[in-house]
Amino acid sequence: MSNPLERVVAQKKEAIEAVMEMFERGAEVLASAVGEMSPLFEAAAPVLKLVLNNVESKEVIYVKDQFLVVRSKLDVLSSQLQDIDSEIRRRRLDTQFFSVEENLRNQFRKYIDILEAKPEYKEVKKRLFLEHFFITGGEKNLCVLYDAVLGNSTFGEPILDVVEQYEARNRRVLEDFCVRLKELLCLGIIALLGYCFLTLGEEAEQAKIQEWSTKIQEIEMKMKEKIKKCVHSFPEQAELDIKRLVKEREDGNLQETAKELLDFLVKKYDWVSWSIRVVSNLGKIRNLRAGQNFQCVAGQSYFEVSQGNDVNLVVSFCSAPQPVPNESIKQMMEGPARKGDAKAVVELLEEQLAGFLVHAISRHKESFAVSSFPEECHYWDKHKNVNVCVHAEEI
């Protein structure tokens, strides 16, 4: 390996492998990563020069293959991301966003054409790349994408805000969209650095690496901040979601409705454990016996939703569930709390269960629970006067 450029590419291989490993770890890791992408696009110019000099080492082939992996990942669009594309078009942002996306993809495609060309066609492919890069706006496409994420006035409405609003603060969809933008930026920067190297030389290429390494970190910080906001606001958004869904299912079977609501929560907020208790009337006499204080909750990690006049749903949650002391609860419920009403039971259990949410419901009401908590982290049982639910509080 006498060629200095070959050594440069070989030295970058390990760092590129780390980037590609991050791609394989999924959207949650990649979307929130900051400053990890640069090894991939830093190899763009050295690889291009080696190819133009007809050097085909295993390192060059490896880097080229990784570029193609990134492109293939970008080509896979989930149905939810297709819906977001439709929303971007509806808001008339598409004249900028989609033309930029197409230009960046095509600039990268022309760059790859050089890497894949036979020796006798490489100069032709190089000329076509330089012409196409210039005709399609050059670096301006990356600048528009940068403005789109940071919310600069040239683009209009910040594109991450569009996604957040349209998907009702859906963390996973936002992460997928952020990854898509990162992949697109990566392809665009690879093409830009190749162009700079071919037209302006190594010094200009190095200056662009510094400039876009800084800019992409700004973009990544914005993405990380937006995702973090989504994660922290999940209780508020989940309550809005459940109220909407309950309204849509007012006449549905209670058991089926509760299961559908739980499935929805588990899918959208998959990093959280959920418990839903459904409380309904058992007739006028039992309702009178239950009284106004037919249930009591101690804790903060819950919200209530009414379904008509007769049904009440209590939805509680925890993103770090802990094992529940089942035996201690049963001993309390068979001892001092045995004859207590909902309020008395909760007060007694609350004293013994610091850090746990406690919910007691009168047996004069019909109640059942559905849960996504691990079995050892969720207590739900029927006792003499009340049904009791216990799980760890959200920290």
C-alpha cells in the first residue's frame, strides 16, 4: 500500500465501519447521534481520486459499497413517511423540498457513476458529473435542506415541525424522518466534496469538510432536541390521543375498546409500559352504595378519560417499570386494609409503597384492567371491598 491516498482510505475504514454499525442499530440510535457521520463523507474525495487513477484496492471497494448501502436505505420509504411526504406537498413546501431531494440523489448518482465506470469511460463520467452538479444548483441544495431543518426563513415552516404536528408528536416516525434527512445530507455532502476536490483542489475540499461537519452537527443537535421534546411530552400527547380515540369509539364494546387503546399506546409509545382500568356502573343501587368516592388514586403518572356518563378510564404509565412487592400488598389487603373503602386502602398502601402509583376501585363498580407492564411489575387483584392496581411511578 505505497499510495498515500490508499493509506488515508484504509485509516478511515475503521471509523466508517463504526458509522455503518450505527446505521444497523436502528433509527433511535442514528437519529439522536451527533458528530458521528463525518468519517463517511470524508472518504469521498480520496476514493474518487484513487478510482480516477485506476486504483482498485479492497478499501476503495469497501467504501464505495458503504456509500451504496446508505443510498439503498434512503430508497426504502415506510408508509408513514409516504404520508409525511403527502403532508409536505399539501403545505406547498414540496417545490423546495422534493426538488432538493431529487437533485441531491442525482448528484450522488452521478458521483457513483464515476466510481463504477470502466477505466476508458471514467473521464466521460467525471465530465458528466461536473456538468450535472453545476446545472442542478450545486451546493445550494444542501443549504436549502440545512435551512429547512433549522427553520431559517428561506425555507419557511421548519420541516421537523411539520412532521411533529402531522404525526401528533410520534417519536418513532420523527426518528425515521430524521434518519432519512441524515442519509440525504450524507449523499449530498459526498457529492459536494467530490466536486470541490475535482474543481478546486484538496485545500477547498478540506475547508468544505470543516464547514459541513459543523453544519451537520447543528442539524443533528436540532433533531436531538426535537426528539427529546417528543419523548418528554408523551404523557400530554397520550392523553390527547386517548380522548380522541375514546370519542371515536363511544358505542364500542368496553373490553374491545380497552384492548384497542392499549394496542395504540404500545405501538406509538413503545418505550413506555401502560395500564388501563375501565370503571363502569353496576346499576342504580350499587352505584348509590359506591358513592361519590368510588375510586382513589395516589400518584402522578396517570390521566382519566370519561366515556359517556357511565364509564371512566384511568390510564397510567411508567417508562422504567420496577417489580411490585405483591406479597406485601396482599398481606396489607388481608390485614389492616381489608375492610377499608377506596380512599382508606390507598392511604394505607401509599404509606408502605413509596415510588408506586396506587389505584383502588370500589367493588360496587364493574372494573377490569389491561396492561403492557411486565407481569412482575403490575399488580391487579380483587379484594373484599376494592379492586387494587399498583405499579411504579414515572420518574
